[in-house]
Amino acid sequence: MGGRAAEERISGVYVLERVDGALVPAPLAPQQGCSRTVRSGTFSLTARGPDVLPMYDWSFAIDAGCQSVPPGVFQGTDDVGTWHFGSAQLAFNSMKAHGAYTAALEEISGSPPVVTIVYLENSYRFKRIMRWDDPQGVVYVKFVDQFGQPVAGVVLTFTFANGLKGGGTTPDTGEFGTGGVVGECKIDFAPPAGYQVPASQANPFSVTVVEGPALRVQVSLTKT
């Protein structure tokens, strides 16, 4: 049941699908007058290697519907640690403050595996959307102005073919890169103050991520 073969069968990236049976975004009971909604979460499992232990990490965030959120309102959490598998359960050993605990694993032929974690009496169901061995690639986007100078402070969001998102902000080099599954990737960006997107440049735009050499894209902005 356990061992490296089982770890590789289960490993991958999961996304939060349901909370207490309700599809995400899912409401939680209000706290201190604040309505609360779980909008997203991720969970990942990696298999052991020659010099590494099998690792897990998970996180979810809760939006609180208050302009000023009172202290003590729970707005989500995360964890990371080591794991092993046995008898349709995952056993976790936290490297944070969660201690040792278990999660239910559901495997149905023809469907991706599902992991359900119970935290503070709420049930969080994560569904795998990427295997550990799915082909992946890297894409870099560089922003320059009309004079060819790099543009720092551009905020990017990458949405990969499997729905996973990544992103960040360009440094002084004007270039930011990230990795994800191969296939079509949609890229949204927001230029910093003092720059605008020329009419000829689509936003968002799409590229095709391939396995192998990193894809590099250059985008021109207009300095105002």
C-alpha cells in the first residue's frame, strides 16, 4: 500500500474544490459580525527521493466581509511537513504547530485522487489537477518602454492550462518568469504608474508553454 510507488501515484498539485460539501467559493459561519468566504486553496504532495523525504504543503484563505476585521476572526492557515500513506489515509507530521494528524484519500478509477482535510471542524476537499510527472515548462516575460528601457513594477498573473495560477512583479531588469504545465498560458499584467499599455498590445495575452528551453516574451509599454 505504501512506499515510493504509492507516493508517486498520489503525488501532485491539488486545488480546493469543496468546503463542507459546498463548491468553492464557499461560505463559512460568520465570526464577530463578519461574513466569511473560502475562495481558494492549494495542496501538494511530493514523493521521496534519494536524499529527500516525502513532503506536503497546503493552504487556504478566507475572505472576511468587514471593512475592519476584528482580532480573532479566522482568515485561513497553511501547513508544511512530511507525510506517508497507508490504509486509504495520509498521515502528516507538521513542521509548524499542527502536530501529527491524518487526512482521507479517495481514489476512484478514471478520476483524479481527492484529499480531504478536517480543520477546526470544517472539511476541506482538494482535487488533484496536476501529476508530479506532468510535462512542465518555464515562461519569462520582459517589459520595456518605447525607448527600450526595462520596466520594473509590472504585476503579472499567469493562468496555466490546468487552471493553476502564478505571478509576481518585475524587478529592475523588467523580466519575471515562472513555471507551469505545458499548453496555453494566459498572462494578465498591470503596468506601474507612469506607464500605459499601447493599443497594439493585447492584455491579457496567451502563449504556449513547452517542455524544454524556457519561452521568452517581450512586451512594450508606453512611458507617459
